[in-house]
Amino acid sequence: MRLINADKLIRALKRLAADAALKGCFEDLGEVSDAIYEVGKQPTAYDLDGVLERLREERLLAYDKCDGGASYKAYDKAINIVKGGVNNDK
């Protein structure tokens, strides 16, 4: 499984719908509309803001530990990794 940008997919589907309308292929419009609706119904697989919020909360809790700040630094590193993400659009 891989994560996709649903907004980008919906924009592409809307372009297909517009092209179909220009060509007079109106029967295709319903199928594209159904596809857009289905994409919109799908749950978010990865909520970046939620993950970052949770990591920041845990980082604050880790600050109180007596480990010389190692836990705090580890959470900082994790936050930076998550914010950086991985882009496979190449």
C-alpha cells in the first residue's frame, strides 16, 4: 500500500471530466463524478498534523526525564523526519 495525495487525484479526475464534457462524452461524467465522490469518502491514512501534535506533546513530557535531554532530542529528530516526509513522485 502507498499513500497518495487525494486532492491531486481529485484535480486530475476533474480535468478528465472537463475533457470528457468538451468531447461530448457525457456518459463518462457520471463515472468520473462517482470516482471523485469515492475518493472523498476515504479515511485519511496519515494525518500529518495529528502525528506532529502528538510527537510535540510527547516531546514535552520527555523534557522532564533525567536522561540529559536525549529523549527530547530524539523526539525533535522524529518531528523533523515526519515533517520532511518522503516524496515518491520522481
